[in-house]
Amino acid sequence: MRDVAVIGIGMTKWGELWEKSLRDIYVETALMAIEDAGVDHIDSMYIGSMSSGIFVGQEHIASLLADYLGTSPVPSARVETACASGGLALRMGFMEVASGMNDIVLVSGIEKMTDVGGDKATYALGTAADQEYECYHGVTFPGLYALMAVDHMNKYGTTRKQLAEVAVKNHRNGSKNPLAQFPFEVTVDAVLNSVQVADPLRILDCSPITDGAAAAIICPVDMAQKFRDHPVVKILGSGQATDSIALSQRNDISWLESTYRAGKGAYEMAGKKPSDMDLFEVHDCFTIAELCVMEALGMVEKGKSGEAVEKGRTAVNGDIPVNPSGGLKSKGHPVGATGIAQVLEIVKQLRGEAGERQVKDARTGLTQNMGGSGASTVVHIFERD
Amino acid sequence: MTTPSRYWREIPQRYRGEANSCEKCKKKFFPPRLICPKCGNRDLAKAKIADKGKVLSFTIIRVPPSPFKDQAPYAVGIVELKDGVKIMGQIVECDFKDLKVGLPVKIEFRKMFKEGHSGILCYGYKFVPDS
């Protein structure tokens, strides 16, 4: 296998982008990545998108987007593992470059979610859960994560305030990210008094509905310095795993086995352990998700995540910085794009280009991108040369 | 999403709790499976789920999907039945303040929601406290 580097990144500001279509958002973002990399062509492309069919009534977007980006006839494929689709696009590109099949690959993610109303968006997101044995009973995604939260609180004594601290920390980080959908701070009181969605989760525990895309260019490490003069960011490890789609079928409701397994795979490939990471970008679709992910990735012991957040250990200047970008909570969550936006933040941090939210001396970072209530996870580990 | 063929196909599980179990490792599956994910055995025997169990976790849905608009707020839980099968369902006839992990419940056959503009009634199982 060849070593692989990320040489270009692109992302525009996320939000409710009513004036822009799926293809407009994609092309703008992909062109930024191509320009940042300084390449004059690409050999192949992957697009992570969860549900363009429901959100904009358009399938077959791999060819549509290659056409509008002006890269046809290069091969293009859309890949899908619900909200982990972006991470999967990177993994597919990584395998293609590592194998020697192609050299310069564009990996990207996109979701255009605001062309439909709230009911249809709820339905589209719900298709990532078990339609026959979960959705039929009226559960929603906030509801599924609420079931994990109640279990975590009951087993480990995790508190409502500790959940709120995740949102407060991520909004503090996001307030320093000009590309974030909600770049402002929130207080613990604001979270605890926000509208109830699925007890014990409130609206400020939930990531929002967002339009957006993110893109990256990858190539073999030995070609990386041919183009722009960026510090070389290597992909050291890639892991992916699955779990039961229905939450009820798991042995432990608040343990993310797919994240544990994907993390284990990536750590082993990279020859690294959790304490080697300088920062983590993880899938905080709900505040409880960030806590469960911290435990599954081995940052803290099982049941100790709430306490770690409360003590400030996961802040940008803490000993295990988590989501310096603002996470899904503040930055936004255009589902298919999230996994690549995590890569973008890690690359910025490792290049030392993260501005006010820069983690000091960051050299090694990890992304964790998750689909459904944890039925899919993709993990990658990156290091600056 | 319910269509006549899909609704009809799912009746054995929704109305009668039909499951199956692995002849080798004795694990029961609901919904039934074609292969045991634990031991790979394909020799699975017909079974039924137990009608009583206890709540493992619960939530109260305040912002519902559109077919459930007229029911919100309502409680949804994961229940472990006496035969070890774990299933999700609504917990009804229970004050929200009485919901707790470990609450004994039994299965009852209920109306779930009305489908679409024609208002076709969809049925299935829900949980009620077992006192």
C-alpha cells in the first residue's frame, strides 16, 4: 500500500443556503479544494451524500456533479452510510490512492437539506433508523439518542448539566469558526431552558438542519510536495465498522461498538493509541453522542466522559481537545458533508491555520464520523510530517 | 411508510409477535432472521415473543414525525421481554412521572397511527404498565 496525504481542502460557509442549489454548493466547494491543492486535474472522485433523493429529489448525483464541476468523464461515485457518508468517501478515496489505482482523488460530502420542510427532513433523517421496528413506533433521531442518554445517566450518574456543557463548549469553539452555521456562544442555562425535543434532550442538545458541502484532495505522499507548499498531512489509519441498525438490538444501549471497532482498526493501522492524539473531531449530532464517542474511542474510561467535559478537559486548551471546529452542534450538520468537514478541521489544525481556535502544537488528529444511532462509524487518523 | 403489500407482509410481527429462534444457540430473534448472526446456523424454528418484560430505557417524544402529530407528547421505550428479546415501542397508560428504568410492562395490541390522507388505520403492539 502507498502512503496517502491530504493536499487540498475546501468549504464555504454553512447554513440555510436558499439561494444556492445542490450543484452550486458542490462546485464552489470542490473548486476551493482543487485550488488549495494546486492540482491541474483529478483522476477520480467520491461524493458522500445521505439522501439527495429525498432532500432534493435527485439521485445519480455522482455524474451530475462531475458534469457541473467540469471533470467528466473521470469516474465518480456516490457513497452512503447515512451521516457517515462523508467519512466513507475519504475511506474509498484513500483505498483507491493507497492501492495505486489512481493518484489524485477528490473526496467530498454534500447535503442540501432546506429545500424540504421540517416534517420531510425528519422523515429523511429517520430513514437512517430501522423503518419497520423503530420509526413505526414514532421514535425520532433525537428520541434514539435520548434513549442512550437515559441509559448513560442511569448507569453512570451522568448529569443533565454535563450534557449541556458539551453544547456550551462546542458553541464556544464554533464562535471562532467563520464557516459555522451558528457561530455564537450559549450558556448552560440557555441549554437547560431551551425547548424540549425528546426528554432529556432539548433543542440546544441537537445539531441543526444545514445546507453545505466540504471537499478534500488526496494523493500519494511522495507526490504531495509537487504542488503547493503546504505542510504534508498524512493519513496514517482508516477504520470502519457496523453495528445493528436498531438500537434495541445492542447489548449495551449507550456503548457505541461500531465506534470502538472503527477506532481500534484506525489506531492499529496508524500504530497509535488514544493518548497520542492532539485533538479529535467527533460526531456530536447530539450532546450525548459526544460523551459516548469519547468512551468508545478510549479517550476516557466508560462512564467518565461527563466528568471530563465538566472539568474542561475537552476544551481547545484542555488535555483532550474535542471538536475545536464547533462540532456538528455549532458548525452545522449537512449530514453527508460532515465527515469531510471534520477532515478539513484536522488539516487546518495540523497545518497551524486554525486561527483563534488553534490547538497548540497539534501534530496528530483523529476524525470519527457516525451514521444512524451508531450503526456505522468511520475513523481516520492524520499526522503532519 | 406503509403500502398495502408492506403492511400485509409485516402483520405476523405487528399483530402476533411472531419470532424465531436458533436451534443451536437458543437465541430468540424478533423480527425473525434467516441466519443466526451469532453461530451462522440457518436452522431457525418458529417462536413467539413473551408478552411481559421491563423497561431498559425511555424517552418522551415532544417533536413527533408527521403521522404521530395528534399523539405527542408520548413515551417510547426499549423493553427487555422475559425471553430476552429486546424491542422498541410506545409506553401508554402511564403518567410520564411514573416512567422509570425497570418498570414492569406488558404488551397490548393497539392502534398506532393513521396513514396518509385517506386515514388508513395502522395497528401494532404497545406497552402498558403491568401492575
